Amino acid sequence: MDNLPGPGRPGWHTGGVARRFIPLTEVSEILDVSAAQAYALVRSGDLPAIKVGGRGQWRVETSELESYIERMYAQTRDFVATRGDQQDPDAPTAP
């Protein structure tokens, strides 16, 4: 995906210009979750966002999305470290 950050490219980009805020539709695409799941992350406070405009469109600051992703990586590392010897109920099973 062209707007993913990379070396020397912090944040998301459109036409070479870094974007500070992105809509929830893009958040859901980036995280590969449904729009309802992205909205739930915002409503729960797990992913900070703001409402802008007359219609109250949700926007997520790209740095907040990056922080959320880093927190999820940390939680996953902790989960694996503390429960690595137990079977993960979400893990795929062999046929």
C-alpha cells in the first residue's frame, strides 16, 4: 500500500505530502478490520480520534494510529511471552 510509512517516510502520504489525520474508513483498511470495528476502537477510547465538520466525521491522527499499533505489538509480545506454552484459541488448527 503506497501510504504506509517506510524509511524516511513517517506517517501516511498523499501525493508526497504527509497527512496528519485520516478517516475511519482508511483506519479500517490499514488495520484490515471492519468499519464497525474501527468505530468501536474509537468509541472505547482505545484509539483516540476527533470529530470534525458539520456532520461530525471521525478522524484519527496518524501518530495516534501508529501508537495504537505499537501498543498492540507490545501486548502481543507480552501475551506470547507469558502464554507461549499454552494453546492459543485463535490459532489455526492443522487439518
